[in-house]
Amino acid sequence: MSRRYVGWVAGAAAAVLVAAGAITYAVAEESGGPDATTPGAESADAGFARDMAVHHQQAVEMSYIVRDRTKDEEVRRLAYDIAQTQANQRGMLLGWLDLWELPKVSADPPMTWMGMRGMASGKDGALMPGMATDTELKKLQSLNGRQVEVLYLQLMTAHHKGGIHMAEGCVAKCTVDVEKRLAQGMVDSQQSEIELMTGMLRARGAEPRP
């Protein structure tokens, strides 16, 4: 592992810790204390935090993979931005669950909080809509250059579409205002990145997957 790679990971980890601490404080202030409006384990707030943390983790993993398998600076820059942003947000989501003293896993299937129990089969590791399968991740790890760029952009576009759907669910159903604002921010930023990635795919003679 290169020193540059280690430095990138360490920097991202530090950003997560700082942001998670800040957002945890903000949630505590907004809630008026731990006993005021703490969501329950079955709430949309907790369900979104759990599911999106898992969803984000895969995006971070895919971004690490492509960053080391292409020399294209445009793709590497996008991957860096996605990895940092989603690692940061994942830290916030897990920090909220700690603040609320709620479990980070649930016996219920993913998306249950949205009333969509069983929407994703979980077959081949795709636990939620938009998530790449284990087979697709292995293929991503086997490619280089333009081929890995195209597959990454296609997988990440689908991943963002699934993430937007979940974030819109939180905007509609969550009760903690700061979490709703984060979810809306995800919708806006990921939609913008979908448009960017669509253009990047076309520049490479490819299109998003149907």
C-alpha cells in the first residue's frame, strides 16, 4: 500500500471523526437533550441511518477500487470526492445511532422503515436498490483503464439512484430535522453527480445502465 494511499485514507478518517462529532452535537442541541425527541429503534430515522450507512459503505469501497485501477484524473477526482463525502456522512449516521443508543443492525429486512420490506432480494450481496452485486464488485476489481472507468460510472449511477430513493423516503418520513436536511442534501448532490457521470460515460462511448 502506497504512502499516498495511506495518507488519503487517514485524512478521510479524520474528517469523519470531526464531522461525526459536530453533527452529533447538533442533533443533541436540536433534540433538546437525550430524552426529548429520541427516535425509536423501528423509526424511519433509525432505519434510514442504518440502511444508508450500509449503502454508503459500498460506494466508498467502489471508489477506492477505481481510484487504484485508473490513471484518469477526472475519474480519480470524482471517486475521491464520493469516498470522502459518503464516508463522512456514514460517520454522521452511525454517530446518531450511538447518540440515540440504538442498535446499528436490525432483524428486519432493509427498507422496512419505508414500507418496502423485501424490495431487494439480497441475492449476490445486493441488499438494497442500486447496490452492486458481489459479482459486479469482483469484475470491477479485475478491470483497468477505460473498462474500469465505465463500469464504475455505471455502477455508481445506479447506486446513486437507489440512494436518492432512500433519501427521499427520509425527507418524507424522518422526524429529526437535521437528519431530514442531510437526506435532502444527499438527493441534491447525488442527482448532480448522476448528471456528471452520464456525461463522463458518453465521453467514453457508453451509457448508464437501464
